[in-house]
Amino acid sequence: MKSLPMRVGRLAVIVGCCGIMLAACGKKSGEQASTGQVVAHVGDQVVTTQELENEFRGANIPADKRKDPEFIKRVLSELVVRKYLLKQALAAKLDREPGVLLDLLRAREQVLESAFLNRNVTSKAPGQADVDKYIANNPLKFADRKLLSVEQIGFPLGSTSQSVIDANKDAKSLDEVDQKLTAAGIPHSRQMGALNSGDIPADFYNSIEAKKADEVFFVRAGPNGVFFKVKGEEARPLEGEAAANLARQLMRADALKAEVGMATYSANLEAKYEGEYAKIMQQADGKKN
């Protein structure tokens, strides 16, 4: 265990690092204006055109909408409120509280983590040949894409969910599922819905196609469980530029996942855990193996 002076020293480092970051937040209007035209003042805080553009980017507002007065008014108003609250928080010296300092460091780490991963993915952007190959290798998402109309029963997942799933795994109708959920006092809803073949793993989709006439299927959808039965299907091929755009999005998501996986592997090789945490992490690794 580290001595008290060492722990105090570490807190001093944290305070020092955050002090540097916060010093940038507290610059006077003239200094901040150098990074862009000033569009608003909130006390000694200013809002610049660059900050406004960054807010548009963060809110995913299309470029052709960024001159729309309604969008400008909404985004600029939110930014002004944030600057006002920042001013109030600094005046109350909240930036000196240890918990707040740690949150600021965490936010900085998350932003830099995301920037690093996105830069790596962007540097490996696929060419047209790669996009065409991806489209050809995933027909259910593109040329053979189908939209399945389904009747479904959804219910919130909880500690007893697995027993509910097991009790209905051989159900032949949604009426049967409905009755069992009602008898068990589990809240649920029954309605029509749709499934896109491009969003379903190929093996599961093939199972649906083989048994859709007389089978009740189950999927997990976020915090909910869903029993469903296929009522019909419609061909919805995706082609041309729309297909290429979707392929790039999916390939980017796959590339980002791969980058996270490589970073996780490298981080685990480099990490050295101390004391009881070393035992905990060794036990966790043992369970994975």
C-alpha cells in the first residue's frame, strides 16, 4: 500500500493536471476570440464560431441546416446555458473538489480514447473494391434483403427471465405464450412488428426461413425479451449508393470493434495489477480460460 505522502502527492498531480485544463476554460474573451469569431458573451465567457460548429457536429446536424435560424437558435441557446453554468460552477470553486477533478480527468481520457480509435479507423477507410466485396459477401443485408412482418410479444427481462424463456421454448402459438405470461403475472405487450433480414445473424435467419410457418421464435432486444411468429415477408433489396453507404457504415463499425479488441489485448499485456486487485484479475482471467 502506498504511503500517505505518496497518495497526497498523486492528488496534487491530479489537481495540477485539472488546473491546467481549467485554466484554458477560464481564458478571457480576447484570448478565446483568437480561435474563432465571437458570437456571444456570457460574463467573461465567450462562444466562438468554432465552438458553435462543433456543437452542430456533435448534434449530427447536416451542413445544409447549419445556417437555418431555428437550428442556430436552439444550439446556441443550449451552448450559452452551458457557458453560464460553467461560470457559476467556477465561481463556486467546484473545479477544486476531488470528485469533480476525477470526473474531468475521466472525460478527458474518454475523448482522447475515442479520438485515437476514430483516427485509426479513418486511416484504414475501405476502397470501392472493398465495399463491393462486402456487399457481395452479405446478400441478406443487400441484394437478398427481406422485410419480415411479425406478430410479437415483448416483456421486460429480469432475474426470472431464463425460466420464462425455458417454459415457452416449445410453444406452438403466441396465444400459448400469452397465457403463460399472464398466469405468471409478467407484464407484456402483444403487437405487430417488422424484422429486417440485414439485422439478423445469417444462421438465425436461415432457421426462421426453414420453420417460419409453424414456429415461435425468441430474441433478446436490449432490456426486453421478444417472442414472435412470422406472418409474411417482402423482398426489399438494397442497391446502388444506398447499399454502398450502408456497407461503409457497417465496415466502419466492424473496424472500430477490431481496434477496440486489439487495444484491449495490448492493454492487458501491459497492465500490472497490485495487491488484492492482482488476485481478482487473475481469477477473472482463469474463468475466461
